[in-house]
Amino acid sequence: MSLLRHTALQIKEKIISREIQATKLVGQVFEWIKYIEPKIQAFITLNEKGALEKAAEIDKKIENRQKVGLLAGIPIAVKDNICTKSLNTTCASKILQNFIPPYDAFVVNRLKEEDAIIIGKTNLDEFAMGSSTENSGYKITRNPWNQNCVPGGSSGGSAAAVAANFAFLALGSDTGGSVRQPAALCGVVGVKPTYGRVSRYGLIAFGSSLDQIGTFTRDVKDAALLLHAIAGYDSYDSTSTQVSVPEYSDGIEGGTGGLRIGIPKEYFAEGLNTEVRDAVKSALKIYERLGAKFVELSLPHTEYAVAVYYIIANAEASSNLARYDGVKYGYRTGESRGIIDMYCRTRSEGFGNEVKRRIMLGNYALSSGYYDAYYLKASKVRTLIKSDFDAAFEKVDCIICPTSPVPAFKIGERANNPLEMYLSDIYTIPANLAGIPGISIPCGFSKAGLPIGMQILTRHFEEKKMLQIAYAFERETDFHLKKPVLKGSTV
Ligand code: GLN
């Protein structure tokens, strides 16, 4: 098996035992990226020089028998809305085209401390607004399983990088599904932790009460490893929590005997693709065989989730994006007549259409006279959505449902229909509104050979249990072992 197909844990083992050198591995990674990336377009910036330097540092440490970090020598990709010191961070927006952060995000700092090797910054929908990565201001990322299809979004570049064997691990951000949905569409494992579990310091803000950094990996054990490395309290993020971080890998093989699984009827209703439904239903049979019990549930406010999300997320975005004014950093228009004209031109030229649409919707929802009818009302319904989950978790240990209502769709198919695009997140948005953790794991393939993902949700801070439940399924199946067939580009 090619080295690049290993899991992060396997590759770390080989590096630590000196079976391979980190520098050799990084060389192979970039060779593969140069060959295949023209077809996939997962990255905005590659960090070959920085990666080779870090790899040499790790090789030296190992040679000298010095202590190495949890992620020693593992090549990782980072979504381009997470700040990396001295390395461009564009948020896939023209408005941040030449932005080089003077600091590292908390999570990037953790990666460096744990000796991971950052190989590049991945493509996304501009400011993480989208579900297909088609809204990037730079390029469209393609799904490694079928290059006419989207990889999902907004963290499409990170999902594609892991699926295409460019990176063993990747980081993304999930405001309404942007880790779990692309993970499902690219056939990899995606985790959105509890709100507050991972510091948002250095994550470029979209919807601050919803944003959470998450992980992309090839399997569940790698997810436990990466989450352990990035979770924990950070005084620089006022919403970060002091809850201690458990050892996520410990007891991951614990099994699921006696597990009560909630099946919410609203998540299996109209609009769900039949192949996705069948794959998730078959997956449930495996849990049944493992001794789990099912409880039919209702989460009655689910139908309002998408509407509530698009009021709250856009309201927060309109405020967060006010800082891009051409003064402090980023793009500034060439010519203007006075300061107001400069702001207008800078923002008109710097932002793409989807971002503009959201700023306008958000400002509208927050404007006096409409605040009560939209933002305040949405905040109240958000509480009801959270209460639905609280009530459900009185009866069950976890909830299982599809991650996305459809497998990967064709590039361009939904690009001109924002409403249809927004509905891609119907099953992922409620977890962000409630702040609970969620994981998407591969659970099947469509007839056309596209991956299908299944979502597992648990109570706040129960990531450990969530990973254990996910692993119990993964151990019984081989969906996560399948790889897309990628041939070199002729370009
Ligand atoms: N697709 C959703 C949106 O467009 C979620 C994005 C995200 O999670 N960043 O807002």
C-alpha cells in the first residue's frame, strides 16, 4: 500500500520508529499533490518549504531521541480561514488576498507544538458561506470521487485533501455543517465538537455563536487523536470552556451494548434521497446487531432550523464582516472620491455575491423595526430547537441520522439557486444552533459510486462517547477504507 494511504496513526508510528523519515514523506506528499492537484484544486496556498523545514526538525528530534509531539511528522492541511503566522490566510476572499497574519490561531499553535507538518491552506466558500466550495473567490474544488461533482462545503478543500491522499489530517470550521457535510460528500470522517470545546481564537469569524473548528480524518481513531490535540481551554476565546479534555482514544473500542439510539422522524422525511436513506437504514441494522436499541423520536422544531440559522448566521456575519473596510488590512480599491466612496468601492470589489447577499440579509434582520420580528424571534426559536435536543437526550444516548440529504451534486447544479443550496444543511444546522457535537462517518455509496455519510449527535461535551459509537460502526464496515481512483492530470 502506498504510504500516502495510511492513517495518521499508522504514519506516525512509522516516523517514530524511523521506518520512514518525515522529510521523505513530505517529499512524496508534494510529488503526489503536484501530480493530482490540478484536477482537484483543494489548496489556495501550498507550504512546501515550511513543511520540509518542519519535517527536518522532526527527523532530527527523532534521531537525537528527543521527545516528540502527539502529531509528530503527520502532514496536515488547514482551512484558509484559520490564521497561520507568516502564511497567507485569504478566507477564499479577494478582500483578504494578501493578508499574512501576524499570529497563529490557537489550533495552529497546538498543531505546531504537537509536531504536525502544515502542508498548505485549503480552499473554501468565501468566508465559509456555502455548501459546495463554488463560492470561493479563487477556484472551484472538485470532488475526488467524481470531478464533475462538488466536494461539499464550505470546508471542501480540507475534505478533498484528505480524500485525495494529499493530507492525512485536516482542519475545517463548521458553522452550519461545513465540516460534516463535505466529510460526508468526500467519504471521510468529520467532527464538529461542542461549541466552546475548541478555541476560536484566530478563526476568521463568520457566525460567532455558531462557529466551531473541526477535524477531517480517514478514520475515527485519527479523529480522536486530532481532537485531543486541539481541544481545551483558551483564555483568548471568551466562549472557550474550562471543561477538562478527556483522552478521546482511551476506551474507544468500548462497544455499544445497551446503547439507546434516537431516530428522529423529521430527519427521514420528504426530500431525503432514497439511496441516502437506505444506506443509513442499513447502518442502523449493524448497530442493532451490536446490541443497540432504537427509540423513535420527534424533534418538532427542526422545520424552522434553516430559517433560524440564516437569520442568526447572517446577522452575526454582517457585524463580523464590517471590519473589512480597506483601512486596516486587506484589499483597498484603487481610486475613490472620499472615504465613503472608498468603503463602498472596496467592499463592492472585494466581496463576492454570496457574501454580499448575506451582509444585506443580516443587516436587514438587525435593522431597527425588524430586529424583534427576525433576530429576536429567531433567537427564541433557537432555544426551542435546543430544548428539543435536551428532551431527546433524556431518552437516548445519541441520535443517528443522515448528514446530507443527497450525495455530492454536480458542479453548477445548485449554484444559481441559493435556497436549494441552503437546504443542503438541513440535517447539520440544528447541532450548531444547539451547540452539541456531531460526527459524520462513511456509511455507504450511491449507485454512481459517490460516498454517503451518517451523522451521530450526542449531548454537549460527549465527544468521547460519540467517537466510541462511531468507531463501533467503523470496525464492522469497510466504507472508510475505500479510496477514489485518481489519475494524473494531463494539464
Ligand atoms: N452551508 C452553510 C452556510 O452556507 C454552513 C456554512 C458553514 O458551516 N460554514 O452558511
